[in-house]
Amino acid sequence: MDAGCVTCPANLFVDPNGGSCVRHPDGGVYVDAEACGSLQAAFSGCQPGDFIRVKAGVYAAQAVSGVKASPGCVIAGEPGAVIGPLSTSATFVTIASLTVDAGNGHAADGWRNSGNDVTVQDLSIRGAYASVGLSGSRVTWRGGELGTPGQTGGARSCNSADTEPVEIANADHVLIDGVTFHPQNSDPTPCAGSSNGFHLEMVRIDHDTSVLTLERSTFEDGDHSNTASVFITNVNGDPGDPTQLTFQNNFFGSADNTSFSVHQNVSNCSTFTWAYNTFHNTPGDPTANGCSTSAGMRWVGNLGPWPAFYSCAGTHVRNLWQDQQTFSCGSDGVQIGTRYGFNALGLDGGFHLQAGSPAIDRGEDGGYCLGALGARDHDGTARPRGAACDVGAHER
């Protein structure tokens, strides 16, 4: 099943006006009268291994539920296929190459998942207040974007029942890979639960979340997250702290606050790893509020402004920071420059290294970069297994 195929035969088709929803066991060509009228109708009629093609057009909100055996069914949109808010509570389904239009009203859903073995691929989620909520097991979001290129989202308000752009809770084995997050905004108007308005974080990782990887994703400059770009919390304050969190090969742009913050309810950060990320603002100090247990926490090969308060918790291997003075922290290095700036790190103004950058070939120690974290150095040099690698995220 090729989720990117828009010309190959399909077992079922979906179009805006629907039809008899005929399944072609060996694949077939599109016939208007035989199409299904919704993603759910097609998924109900598919067999494991089937391919469902969604014809170009505008569709209402879509919900997909039901249980299929592995490998499940692939639902893939043609260019120009736009659906309303998406809800997935199915098992073994892949949904690819669709645009979700959540509209421009407050409290808008974009994608909500409670299913298991669910993958969305190249899903673009639009809308001024669009949001994603993830629970379930073995959930993957690969490629795509949240928000609209060149635009900042609407000012989310705690007086309008708005939610965070991305909220993850009661979830395990979650992968967010290669997603672009466009800047979002918040309203500082006080409300009953907050004297200083909406607390915005682009990604909120909450209670009972385990084995989560955020990789190869881009958080664009100019975001207005005033809590952090990624906020790790346990709203219950009970057992159920997030565990086994990995953040690798990401690009974190400027925001109104740090890239990471850990709530005081989260006590154990021993299974958290930050590896080969590039930061335009300080990553933040995870131990400033929470993380009373940080032995085992790892920082490997990251590049950016030095975190707040000269924290050196956990294991530090070959990170390169910019600060106005040197200090000692594991095998980390310091490039002298403006505190909380990145102008001395050899970046091109974006996330790419320029020739002569002190980050080039600096991340080889420790061996972390020799795994499946990318095939090329950040300076574009081919990186065969066992070769040296740069600090910061790899070239995309």
C-alpha cells in the first residue's frame, strides 16, 4: 500500500456526492456511482491491505471508527481533497495526503485520536484555532503541518474554551515526525482559571504518556507560546508522569518563552532525552520547577543558547552552547557570544550551518549520531555509519 499513490487502482473510492460504495477486490478505476460518501463508509467496507482513494473536493467533518486486522487500510487523498475536522477511533488505519479545515471559530478541533495503530501522513491542519488531541497506542503523525504558512494563528482565549494546539495524554508509543508547526497566539485577558490569560504551549505532553518521540520537526520563529514550545506536565499530580520522552533532530525557532518547560507536578525526568536539536532560543532548564529526579536524563549533541541558570542536570555529551562566559558541563562546549543569542554558532540566520561553523563535526563522541537519526550532516556532508557528525539537527 503506497499512501502517496494518487493514480494507482483503488479498492474503494470516496467522492463528495457518494454512491453505492462498491469494493473492487483487485483494485479498480473511479466510477462516480460506485463511490462511497464518507471515509467511514469506505473504511467499513475495506479489507486489510486495501487502498481507498479520496477524490478532490470539499467534505464535511469525518469520523473513522472500527477494528481492522493488521495491516489495516490506507485512506489517501488526491490533491485538492479537503475535509472538516477529523476524528479517529479506529484500529489499524492510515490516513494520508488530506487537508483538514477546522474553520476559523474558537474551540476548533482539527484531529482527535483515541484509536490504536493509527497513522496520519502529510496531514495539513488549517484553522485559526485548530487543535490536535492524541491518546491511544502506537499513534504516528508523519509529515504535514499545523497552521497556515505565513500566518500566525488566532489569539487563543481561556474565555472561549480554546485548547492548546497539540495535547497528548493517556498515550503510548507516539511518534511525531517531520511536522511543521506554524506560529500560534494567545489572549492575555484574565479568566476564572487564570489571572494572566491563556497559557500557550505548542505541544502539551500530559499524564500517562510514555514512549513518545518528537523528531525532525520544525517550530517556526515568531511563535507566541508563553509557557514553552513543549510543556511536559501531569495535570493530575498523581502517578502517571510522562516517561521515555525523546526529542531528536528538531528545529526550535524563537518563541515568547523557552523551548521546553517541565511542570512542578512532574518529578521524574530520568528517561528524557534531547539529542541533536537546533535551538534559536534557550531550551530551558527542565529542573527549574520539576524533575527532582534527573539522573539518567540525557543531552547529546544539541546546539543553541545555553539553558537558563547554568543547569547541568543529567548527562551532557558534546552539546555546543553560546554564552557570554565559559563553564564546565560534561563534554559540552561554549562559544562566546551574546547570552541567549545564537549569532556565534555559525547558523545562516535559519537552521543551517555555514562553512566554518564551530558545530561542524563536533557531535561524534558518544555514538548517538550513528543510529537512525538521519543520513546527512547539518552542513550537507554525507554521513555514512561510523563517520563524524555535526551538533544540531541533521540536514533535511
